[in-house]
Amino acid sequence: MSEKATQHFIEVYEETRAALPGAGGWLARRREAAIGSFREAGLPHRRMEEWKYTDLRRTFEKASFGPAPVHEGAVVLPERRSASAFAAIDRHVLVFVNGRYRDDLSRAGHLPKGVELHALDDVLHEQWAKDLVERRFDDARQAENIVDLNTALMSDGACLRIRKGVKLDKPLHLLFVAQDAGASHTRNLVLLENEAEATIFETHIGEVASFVDVVTDIVIGDGARLNHVKLQDEAPDAVHLATMRARLAAEAKLSSFTLTLGCGVSRGQSFVLFSGEGAEASIDGAYALRNRQHADQFCVIDHAVPACTSHTLFKGVLDGESEGVFQGKVIVRPHAQKSDGRQMTHALLLSRDAAMNAKPELEIYADDVQCAHGSTVGELSKEAVFYLRSRGIPEAEARRLLVLAFLEEALDLAPHNQAKDALKLLVSEWFGEAAP
Amino acid sequence: MLEIRNLHVTVGGKEILKGIDLDIRAGEVHAIMGPNGSGKSTLSYVLAGRDGYVVTEGSIRFKGKDLLEMNVDERAAAGVFLAFQYPLEIPGVTTMTFLKTALNAQRRARGEEELDAVRFLKLVREKSRPLNVSDDMLKRSLNVGYSGGEKKRAEVLQMSLLEPVLAVLDETDSGLDIDALKTVAEGVNALRSPERAMVVITHYQRLLDYIVPDVVHVLSQGRIVKTGGKDLALELEKSGYAEYGADAA
Ligand SMILES: Nc1ncnc2c1ncn2[C@@H]1O[C@H](COP(=O)(O)OP(=O)(O)OP(=O)(O)O)[C@@H](O)[C@H]1O
Ligand SMILES: [Mg+2]
């Protein structure tokens, strides 16, 4: 008998499995296996190195989440600006409410030929979907194991396949709204065939005690390119768990940027595997936390083949009693010469009670490589605040200017200009908000 | 305009200013000279309101108000400006953004209308040209990568834009070549008016050829030990500070 919090999810599985997509097929068998592994491993906890700073078991002991209801009625978008951050950008929009796709709210206009966009249920019979769901990376097993929970319970998701050489005409925006309290398990699948291109925005908003568990499995073919901009801004009693697993073929490019305005407890996991030479991945982010928010970024880059480039920069500011975590690993396999891997994390503590835990690591088995990692934790420079104030800038505004200046280096990495400006505006407004 | 009475200031537990009395009236330019470590910058920081400079005795009144009761940005909005001896570099905040934020913050504090982007740009251009501050400098991060002389010119630009009532220039001449010195002096002189007062801290008589002071003070070991006319600066140039008891560095 596993402990209570783990057992809770197993019971949910047993009660709901008959109604989950893919019943009777390969996915049903896959779910069985996944829930078995989940039962065996249990919810991760702080005695596991890869969960040292984010104890999910405790999180779910303190707050239990039943399945979020299917919400069919009207949806009131939360007041927060994050809900409309990308609204001015010409884009396709898919809306998910409580983790379920809502066709009536979505607006995916006419898609170019060679672009296939479906909800999860509609692609389960396709081999590529099966391949993506079943693939494991195994670079950080304790971290990746939690995907089993998603595999067992996933109920919906956005599935995008772009045929060879085709470009998605405008960004695809996946808007996830937590409307009612409870858990949702979402699985997104993205397959870009050779030389295909796409930009995806992903927003998670909500003002309820939700547990949003989202896994995005990505394959990027030879010379293909994926830009990804994610924004997460959920309620103080919400839990957010996101895992991105991406495999890049030769000369493929992935630029993924996440702005975390957080929720109660959030963890973003990124796994990148280079499977072809000359590929490039940039996994970056910025975060601004306050009150008792906790946000964890976990990032593993596997240079399994030679001559690939990876870049990771996370910059954040921590106010109140908030806590930030960065755990990262760049692995360079023995024959992966000419690898270039960089992993940096910098945090500013705006309050005495805020804390940052950073652990970037390198595991290098090749000799002809360029790798660097580093982390800093600092405070706003008192001298700089004084200098700005001595010119008549009030203290709050001086601090805001300096914090924006600090985050700018990271925000500039968001791989879409209008989205980048929208994120900058959000961060700037973050300061104006009264602490709830 | 500025009345300093028996001002005692400690920094890091050590008394640096030991009873300063100073009266500055509108329209006047005062020069403060004195050996290294005598407390000149300390005095300027106390006027600006920097943390860690503790007034243990005495008072400062500015335009009839208790300056020590005002916080740093209130003082600036009331018209106190300090051109720093060592201007700080602020990566990520462009000079342009900084200037606009500062000017509009002061206008707001005084109940004046804020300038929009167009009017602001016009004003900055107008003020930058005579100081040889290029557009390129304005677009860069504040003071980052500026040469010593460029930093000082940027300080004077801030001053001409903000049009303070009381300007304190802490060694704005050091590190300037002769042409830059003239440019800066012209910038300062352009601001001279019957409503404004200036305090020019310097080690060199040369600057005072261009910015001619009404009064010259000698500060030594935290006290004003001599006050005279502009000729006092010439005397000091010749004889040094020996007779006033030079400070231990
Ligand atoms: N934080 C501090 N703790 C202790 N002493 C300090 C501190 N800051 C400054 N001082 C001391 O205060 C004295 C006055 O310094 P100040 O910078 O005011 O001198 P100054 O007259 O401006 O000199 P200079 O001509 O070299 O610019 C110096 O002896 C200096 O070492
Ligand atoms: Mg000095």
C-alpha cells in the first residue's frame, strides 16, 4: 500500500480509466503500465536528489486534488493581464478549460496544407502519436518518472504535426484556463517533420485551486525549427507541473522561453536530447515570485551527438517569502565532440525572507567541447537605487526599473518579438500589483 | 536657500563632519576645496540623503524646510541635485529611459504635467547638443562603457534637464580634458540664475576660472577652516593646505 497522496491518484485512475481516451487500445495498456510504475516509485519527495527542493509528496499531502470537472458553460477569463497578454498578436487559438479542449472557444482559422492540428483523442490511432507518448529519455529518471502520472491520467491535449518543409503561417496559441478547482492532466504532442517551422505560445491561467499537469512531447526533424513561448500565472493555491521532452534531429532548432509568474508550487521540467549533429536548443526563462510562491526549473540537456549547441539562461526575482529553484544538467556523451553547452541562472532576492536554490551541473565525457555553467544570487544594489532616487525617481519605481533591467537579458531571449514585448509589459505590471 | 548649522555626521561609526556651518543664498556659487578625505563628498551625500550618513547633531534647512526630514527622491523633486564624483553604471537601464523617468517623476511630484515621448525627445536633444552627448550615448545603458569624461558630461546633462534649484557638483572637473572642461563649465554657467545656487567641489583652481565662485570655503578634517572670495582658490593653488593641517589620507 503506497502512501496516501500517491494512493489518491491511483484511486482516481481506477475510478476514471474507463472514461479516459484510448480505452481498449494501446494507450489503455500503456496507462496500466504507467500507473504500475507510478505506484512503485510513488510521488517524488525531497529525499530524491532530483526533487530535493520541491517535495511533491508533501505538496499533495497538504492539498488534495480530485479530478477537475468537465466545464461546458461560459468561461470567465481571469482578470489578470496574463489572460490577454498575446491577444494583440495574429494567431491561431486553442482553448482548454480544466484541461479539456473547447472547440466553441477556439479559433484555429484556416491552416496551411500540411499542418495537422487535433485534440488528443483524434490522433491516438496514429503511429507517430504512439511513438511520442512511449518514448523515454532516461537522463534524469527521478524527474522523468512523474510523467507516468500524466500518461496514466491524460485526458486531452493539443497535437500538432507539420509535414516536411511546411511553415505554420502564424503562432499557435494554446490557452489553458483552470476554471474550477481540481486536477487536469494534459498531453501535447508536437511533430515537426524535416524543415518544418512553427511558433507555439502556451498560457496557463487560473484563479482556483487547480493542479495542472501538462506534458509536451516534441520531435523536431532535420533543419526544422520550433519557437515556444510559455507564460504561467496561476492561483496561490494552485500546483503546476510541466514537463517538456524534446528530441532534435540534425540542424534542428528549438527556442523555448518560459515566463513564470507562478502559483503556489510550480515545477517546469525540460528534457532535450540531441539526436542529430548541428542542432541548437535554447531553453530559457524568467520568473517573478512573491508571497509564498515556490517555482522550480529543472533542465537536462543531453548532447548525445557531436556539434550541437545548447543555451540555458534563467533569471528571476524573488520577493516576500518566495522560493526559487534551478536544477540543471548538461550531459556531453563521450563521442559528442564540438559540443557547446551553456547553463546559467541568476536570481535577485528582493526580500530577506526569499530564498534561491541553484544547482547547475555539467557531466562531460568528451574532451573537445565548450561548456560553461554558473549561478549567482544577489540583491538589488543599494547604490543603484540611491542613484536613481537622487534624480527624483521614487523608490518603488527605481526598484522596478532595476529589476526590469535585470530580467531584460533573459526576456530578450523569447523567440517572438511581439510576444517578448507582451511579456516585458507583464513583468513591468507585476510590480504595480498589490500583494494579494 | 541652504542653511547648514553645526552639522555633525558619522559614517560607519566614525565622525567625518565635525560641526559645519554654511549659508548659501539664491544666485550664489560656492566652491568647496580641501584635501582628500576632508569630508567634501560626505557633505554632498548628506545633502542628497544617502543611507549610512548619520547626522548626530545640527540641522540643514533648504528653502525654509527641514531637509533632513525629506527622503532622497523628495529632495530631488524639491530641487536638490548632486553630480556624483563617481557616477554609477546601471546596466540594462538606458540613459534615455532613465532621464525620462526621472524628469517625469519630478514633474509628477511637483504637480506638473508629464512630458510625452515627442516633447521629451526634443528637450533631450536640445540639452545634449551643447554638451556633446551623442544619440548613441543616450541609447546605451546609463554610464555603462562611458569614458570618465563622458560620465561627467552625462551628469551635467542630467542637471541641465532636471534644472535643480541647488546643484552640488562633486569634482565634476576631474578626469576632463581642457575642451570637455570648458563644455561642462558652459553647461553649468548656462544654469546660473538668481533663483539657483551651486556648490562646486573641486581640487583645481582651473575650473574656477570658468565657473567663477562668489565664495570659496576650505574644508579640512570635517570643518570649514577658512572662507573667502575667489582669490582664496588662487592662494590655495600656490600654498597648498599645509597651514590648515593636511588630513591623513
Ligand atoms: N563607509 C565609511 N566608513 C568609514 N569611513 C568612511 C566611509 N566612507 C567614507 N569614509 C571616510 O570619510 C572621510 C571623508 O571622505 P570623503 O569622501 O567625504 O572625502 P573627500 O573630501 O570627498 O575626499 P576626496 O577629495 O578624495 O574626494 C575619509 O576619511 C573616508 O575614508
Ligand atoms: Mg570626494
